[in-house]
Amino acid sequence: MTGWETSERVLESGGFESRQRVLVVEPMVEASEAGARTLGVTYWQAVDRFTRGVVRASWRGGGGKLKLLGGATLLTFGSPELSFEGGLVSCRYAIEGGLLALRAGGSVTLAQRPEGDQQELSVTVEEYLPRLAARAGAPLWTGMLYAKGQSPFHVAVSRRYFGLLLGSRDS
Amino acid sequence: MNVTVFGATGVVGRALVDPLAEHELTSVSRTARDEPGARWVVADAATGDGVAAALEGAEVVYYLVHSLGVRDFEEQDRVAAETVAREAANAGVEQIVYLGGLGADGPGASPHLRSRRETGQRLASAGVPVTTLRAAMIIGKGSAAFETILGLVKRLPVMVTPSWVSTPTQPIALDDVAHYLAGVCGNEAAFGEAYDTGGPEVMTYRQMIERIAALLGRKPAIVEVPVLTPYLSSLWLNLVTPVNASVARPLVEGLRNPTIAREERIRKLLPLELTPFDEAARRALA
């Protein structure tokens, strides 16, 4: 696993974009519905593993929730949108709400795509409106919980996710 | 082909009789039996008694044995798999077909799933090509996991469940598993290969409980609690379902990890219109 990169920026819309990626020598999942679904399921496993079960994904009907031990719903998601065309394999979840979202909007996309003779694995959060981030015009310190807590947590989970994908392929 | 089935008295073993009807079938049982559809021989993979004789002339061996319910099931499974692998090599067997567990290859697999994975490795240890099919919960009458869910649905109007009931899984109909297992028999393209076999729908155990309940005309209330250990869960299951705690515990431990197909190569090798969950459950309930 090489080519680790992480970036975050605030879009003109006010939404946050966060992207992490690594490069691997061969595809970690098959280009199929099963492969795309595996990307999503492995990501939620990474959340569970990283938090030692304190934060878990819970699925019901058409969507899911990221729940804190004790019951608080941190984020809610729509059902997975699976794609596997032209070398791109992806699983996208629309963010629909939860304590950590200012309002519904944005998405989390887990993807695998060719990058030269390698494969890029990525986690991309787009147009997400975090409740814990500083609002426009507010002092920076008001966003400390996001900047020093949620954002690094997300990056660490992404690292764990890449590791899990690689681990499951190697075993 | 001459086919020998270890674990022939189990749910999957019985379901294989019809799909393998074109072959000369030898069914292996630990106690003497005389049932139609096959030649029955007595052998015990765990002790090795009768295994060599059961494999005489066999070209393909189905290994459907597990030791769930025994205290040291992991060790017993290892020994049994090694015994069959060794004797199969001695008998000149061309292929061993093994039914393992989905999710067994992932990190943090439960002891039961780890044992399923290791059993596959031991079966391959003597050089006979192994074809592994991996399945999650098999929806069929008598399947321990299905009977556990059914026991809960039938007995409890209110269920207190661990949060693991929200783990995704991909149950498959017994008939579909049997179709895949029979389809790889003697199929050289499948020698040395491992295939994920999943049903047409991914769902959580909670959704599965709700759908089985709906088929039975029930609507149980399900309360998820964050802390309920596998040990406590298995004791509870022992109390309220027909499944023994020693069987339930390894199964419950396995609920923590998603059990979904990571690939679909089997669908290209053996095209099949997969049975929808509700239809599979209806058949199992009939």
C-alpha cells in the first residue's frame, strides 16, 4: 500500500469535502455488485473496529445509522448506491441526517479505480455539513471539535478501512 | 463419477442426494443406515474409523462435516479434515468439495469462522485439489442458524437482541447451495478454487427475523441493546430455542462480522436464478 494522501477543503457551497486515498498493486474487490457492496460493508467494519464497537453501523429497511454505544444516532445514511463500470467500482451512501450533520446532504463514497498500472482505493466525503465545524463568520475555536476530533477520526477510520481491505485480500 | 459424501446425514448432505443423482453416490454416516438414494457406509472423520474404506474408489469427496456443539470443536475439525485429506490422497481422489463459511477470510473472524477457514486449509494439505464454496446462513429446514431464528420468532413476542443483529448477511436457499455444490462436482475449472455463494438479497439479521415473522403472521418487537455478550446470548438461545447453547454460541459470535459475498464468480460458472429469501423461507417453513 503506497500513495497515501489525505485532503480536506470547504466547498463554495459551504459543504466539506474530505478525501483519502492509497494505491495498491491489484484490485482489492471484483468489478461486480458484490465487489461494490464489499467496499461499503468493509468501511462500516472499519468504523466498528477503530472504535472497538463504540460506534457501529446499524441497517434497517433502505438505509443505515451510525450509532454510538448507548443509542445516539451520529449519522444516518440512505441505502447504498452500487456502481461497477469502466474499471470504477464504488459504493455511495447519501448522508440523510444525524447528530453530526447540520442537515441532510452530502455523501460518503468508497471507490476503487485504475490509476496507471495500479489501483486507487479512496474514501470521499462530499458536500457534508458537519454540525461540529465552525459556521461561516464564527470564530475558529467554535470548530475545534470538528477540526481536532471528528476530522482526524474520519482520516484514521479511512486508514483502518484501507488496511482491512488489504488484510481481507491477503488472508 | 464415484462420489462420497461426508456429513451425508446433515441438512446439506441430504439436499445433495437429488442434484447428485447422476453419480454413483456413497453416503457416509457415523452410524449404520439404510436409506434409499445412496450406498451407506459407516465412518467417523473425527476418529478416522472407516474413512479409508469409505473412500475406496471415490473420485470426488464432499466434506460437509463440522463439530459444532463439541467443546473443542476447532481441534476436532482440524483432526477430521486432516484425516480425510490424507486418506483421500491415498485413495487417489481427484477433488474434495468443501462447504465453508462466508466471512471466514476476513480479519477478526469468530472462532467458528476461523475453524471453517482452517478446515479448508487442512483439506488441501495432502495435495488433493479442494473446491471451496462459502456460504452464510443457509435457509432450509433443519439448518441450525435458520432454526435458531425460527425458534426466536415462534417463541418471543418481544426480543432483546445484541446490536449485532444489525450486521449485514447474505442468506442463501438450501436448494441453491445444493445446486452449486453439485455443479462443481468433477468440474476441473473449479479445482483449487474458492467461491462465495450468496443469495439474491443482503439483509441484516434483524430484517431476516422480521421477514420470517411476517411469513408466520407475527410481528415481534425487537429491542437492540448495546451490551449482550455471545455467552449470555447463547444461554438465552438455549433457553428459548431448540438449539443447544454449545452450537448457538459459535454461531452468535459469528454474527459480529458481515457475511456477504465478496465476488460472484460462481454465478458465471454455474448460472442460476437465485431463490428469493421469502420463497426459501417458505420452503423451509413448509
